Amino acid sequence: MDLSFVIRFFARDSRITSDVLADLVASLYAPLVSLALGSASAVSLSFAVAVYAGLPQLAYCAVLIALVTALRTASVLAYRRRDPATYLDLRALARWEVIYAMGAYAFSGSLGLLDSAALTATNDPVVHMLVLTVTTGCTAGAVVRNSGVRNIAVGQILFNVVPLCAAAIMRNEEAYYVLAFVFVVFALSGFDICFYQSANTLRVLLAQKKTNDLARLLEEQNRRFDAALNNMPQGLCMFDAEGRVVVANAQVGRLCGAAGVDFAPGRTMEELAQHLEMAGALSKDAADCVAAEFIDNLKARRAACILVPLPDSRLICATQTPQADGGAVVVYEDVTERHEAEARVRYLATHDALTDLPNRSLFTQLLREEIVASQRDARPFGLLFIDLDRFKSINDTLGHGAGDALLREVSRRLKKCLRDGDTAARLGGDEFVAIVRDADMREHVIRIAEAVLADLRAPAVIGGRECGVSASIGVALYPADGEDEDTLLKNADSAMYLAKSEGKSVVRQFSPKAKTQTLQGLTLENDLRHALERNELVVYYQPKRRLSTGELTGVEALLRWRHPDLGLLSPDRFIPIAEETGLIVPIGKWAMETACAQHMQWSAAGLNLRVAVNLSPRQLYDDQITAKISEALAKSGMWPEWLELEITENMVMQDAGDALSVLRAIKEIGVRLAIDDFGAGHTSFALVKQIPLDTIKIDRYFVNDILTDPNDRAIAEAIISLGHALKLSVVAEGVETEAQEAFLREHGCNEIQGYLFSRPLPAEALFTFASDYNLGRLLRVREGAALMKSA
């Protein structure tokens, strides 16, 4: 049966959805008792009228009314037993509506026939009164019962009234004309009631539907909110303006180790703190502090972060945020690991990763503080400058791993010789320093230095081999040998050089002879001043290799000095002098121009490698640095992106504001920036993310023991993760073994450089090396492709 027309007729309002239609249909079938009683009275009265009048046509009408009543009652019972799956089925609902309408129309039509028969078959006013009473009552009942679906109610009125009015008019009597008019007015009133009640019923149902939908939506949102609230890793507690709990998740109690504490709405922070104290989750002091801090911040409408120590040594951060209504939201988070990691990072920034001693940055601060304390208390102290003898030969013979193990052993012995109040530090390489406090006499400091030297002389077993260790120690006394940290350190250094010049493995105190030794350093400085004009400086290049593809990516330019008397000198022999005297500025400019020109020569020969040049602190803070970089690029014709400038962490930390502005200006030229020896200096990680870097280079000291030292391994992994998070390329320096290379490749390091791959080479040797390497790599690729094809 095609119900499309019926559906349009009964549910043409677009707002009537299946659930609304279900309610309308239910309103038709629901009052069974009234339907049964009304129909029964109509049947009874119609039979009574038929018997009273003795007219068979009235009896037929009574039988018809009884039959329709029985069918309608059966339809109501069938509706109530219908399949629950069809409750909201639109077509099923329309079918039930049609069934009810047919029954209602049949019932009303039967009454109309009864009226017509009574008015035309007899003149008895009692019969007329009785049938008109039945019609009036049933019509009124139809209006009340079925006005929710106005089409049914209007149809019933018409089926009831039209036959009655027609029969009354056919009698052609004035009184019955009036009767017909009255019933027409009655029908019109019923129509008005039907239309009003129908619209009102629909409005109520739609409002109820909206309310139900909103209730279901709110219930779903509350369910999701509760799920999100109770499954978030942080604890969350919302308070009103009086400091009472509004809502809290279960994670609050779990974080505090007191899952049984009830954070029910209405409780105050004082009550919660008291319950947490009783549960053993907080100490009394911590509970009192938490409650007092919360109340103060709530009254001041102030955001705050409170660190709450727990008895199990965990640390909870309570972040309080004020709300517009005067209340506050407090988020609880376990920051134990983060706090420990930050403390570890701060520690690593101020301590040498290899020996665990204070590094140069921290030692300078400690020395400055010691000078201030000595000035205040008028007590002298001694400074030891310790440099290991022949350390380089141990490194070259046994490898850097053995050298690092030796440095750790030296630091252990040094700490053992010093008293609790003294301080030892590693400046870098094989240089150590120590502050000897409460040294009122120079002889006392000398005795301690000699005790250190004697302990260092004892053989050390490194890598299964016995190594002889010795050191040269210089001694300076405050304030006799210097009243500031730079002078004191320099004079202790001079005394150490005097010890080296006198055969090493001895202790020497600062003296005029040490100054003379320093003069020899001035001779080297004077020779350096003429090194550029005599063409004694040369640039070596150490290649870098990409781990993922094996291709050469670039080279690092490294200075060497061909001294006419001393031979080929490494940078550590003359760069400190150049830096101190300012000669590094012209030397650095020459090195940059040379490296750029060399790149263009290689490029013309078909070798394109990015060239990295080290910037010194003096260069970085040179007002003309950007102009000199642009000049070097212009003179060589080199594209800026092929040049990479390397800086160190400590360079930036000297004056972060100026350094950042200079680095940003350099970056605007198009040159790449790399931070060298990352992790070995004193770094502010908040500052690192502000530097417009392209590359981070892992310091060789972390690479040396990356396979054996958990700390070095953790630092290297952290630097690689940091580089990737900042979208930077990560280069590892000092890679000497295939195992180190494999580890770095596995953990996502981008490039490596080191003796495993190649030592620094002169320009011609580098070109030959790169050409041979590229040719060999090409052949290996072709062989691999051929093998894959044949397979």
C-alpha cells in the first residue's frame, strides 16, 4: 500500500519527525477507557432509541455503531501489542494513524446516519432529543480526544454534523432550521478548538522533544566530560569563590597517593588538606602550606604554581588559575621526573660530563665568590693549575676512550687529596684547577699541591694496561699573586708553564720566572702577528658524511700554522693567543675568505660541498661581522647557503642580547648557522630556541664514551631529540669507531665527522679524497642495483 499521500496528509509539517508523530499517534490510542465508555454509551443509547421508536432503520444504525465500536476497540488493543521495533518507524506510524482515522470516521458516519434516520423517519421529539444528545456528546468527545491530529477531529465533526444538518433542513420547519444553524455554529466552534489544540499540542510536543534532545545531549556531554575528566593524566579540581569544591576528578587523589580521600563538592581546601594529612599523603607542614597558599591566592585572584613535596619523595605541582566568577581551577601534575630532569640539565650545564667536576663556567663563578669571601673575611686562599703531562701521547696510543678513563681517574684522585672545603674543577682537555681555602701560608698550598702530584704519580690501570700519570702544577696565592679571577688564573697558568719548562711533573709557584715564561708566549704572539703576511697559515678541511645515504655533505674548515721554527701547529697552540690579542679578527676574516674561494674552486671542478667556518667570540661581537661575511661571499661568488658558520654555546651566553641580534642579522644574509660542541658549555635552553640555528653539533666528549657511559649516551640522545624537535640537522663530532657510527645512525643523527671517516686534510688532498669516495660510492650503488636486478 502506497502511504506517501497519507504521510503527506497527516504529517505534512516538516517539524513532525518520527518521534513527534509517535507521540501524536499515542495520544489517539492511549485513552482506551474513555473510548470504550463513550462508544458503549453511544451503542446503548442508539439501541434504546431504536427500541423506543420501534423503527428498524434505527436498529440497523445501532448495530453498525456497535460493529464499528468493536473494530475500534480491537485496533486499540492491536496497537498496544505492536512490535516495539516499529515504535519510531514512520510508515508504521502512518499506517496506525490511518487505521485510527478510518475507525473514527466510520464511528462518526454511523452516528450521522442515526441522526439522519431519526429526523426523517419520526416526528417524535424525544427520539430527536436522544439522538441529538448522543451526537453532541460524541462530537465534543472527538474534539477533545483527537484534536492533537486535527484532520481526524475535523473529519469526525463533519461526519457527525453534516448528515444531521441536512436531515434537519429537509424537514422544512423553522425550528429545525434553527437547529441546523446551531449545529453549524457548534461545528465551527469545534473546528476552532481543533486547530488551536492541534497547534498547541504540536508546540508542546516539539518543546518536549527539544527538551529531551537537550537532556540527552547534556547527558552525553556530561558522560564525555566525566570520562575525559577522570582519564586525564593530571588531577583537576574546580573551586567556587568561597573555596569550596565544585568538581574534582579521581586523579587528584591518585596523584597524592590517597585514592580513598573523597573530593566531594562542597568541601573546602582546609578540609581536603586535613583529610590528605590524615591519609598520610601530606605532612602537617605541607598540608598547612597548601591550604594557606590556596586561600591567599584565591582572595587575591592570583595565578600561582605551588610545588608540594610528598612523603614518598615525589613532587606535585599545583597550578592555580583564577576564574571570572571569583573561583579557581587547580591542576595537579606529578613533576618529579621533569624536576629531576631539569635539575640534571642544570647540573650538566655547570659540570663536566666526563669527570663530574665543575666546568669552566661554574669554576669562574666559584672563584669570583671565593675572592669576595676572602675580601670580606681577610683570609687568603691558594689556586692550583694542574696540567697532565704527555696526555696527548696516551690519547694517540690507547685511544680517546682510554684518555677519558684516565681523566676520570685523575679527577677522582684530585678530589681525594683535597679537603671538604676545597674545590676542584676541570677547565677542559687535560687541565684541572683547584681552590685551596684557608691557606694562610704559601708553604701550606705547596704541600697540598705536592700531595696531589704524589698521588697522581701512582700508576693507573686503564683498559687493562698500567699507565704512568704525571702532572705539572702551578700555584698562585690570593691576594699576593692576583686580586681578581682573571689575573689569579693567568698567573697560576704561568706557574704551570714554568713547571712544564723545567722538566714537568713538578710544582712551581708563581714568580718572576713564570712571567719570563709568559714572555716566551709573547714571542709566539709576535710571530703570529706576521703569520698572515708571510702566508704561514693554512686551512685544512675535515669532511662530513650523511648517515642515511653515505654521501658527503660538507667540510669543516680548520686552521693550521706552519711555524718556521716549530713546524705545523694545531689551533690550540695559537688560537687562544689570537683570541686574547684580537688577531683572531683578521685571521678569521682570512680563513672565511679562503674557505669560500676554495669552495668555488671545488665547485668549478664538479665538487659541491657546504663549507663550515668557525666563528670566534671576537668575530661574533665585531661590529663589521655581517659586512665581512657579505664581502667574503661577494669576492668568491659563493652562494650564501653553501656557507655555514659555527659558534659555541659560551659565545652566545657571554651577551645573549647582542649575540642574538648579530646571529639574526647573519641569518638574513642567507648563511646557515651551527652551534658547535653542544652540551659542553653553559646553555640556556630557552635561549637556544631563539637562535636561528640550522645545525647542532654533539661535542666529541659525549661521543667518545657514548657506548659505555650511560650519562654520555643519555645526553647524546637528548641532543638528537632536541635537534629533531627544533627541526635542526644534528652532526656528531669525533666519531672514531663503526660502533659509534651505528649507534648514532640508529638514534637518528643526521651527519658525522671524525677520524673514522677522515682526518682534516689540505684542500688538494680533500678534493682527491672526495673524488675517490664519490666514485667508490657510485660504484657501490651500481653494484647494489645490479645485484637487486639479478635477484
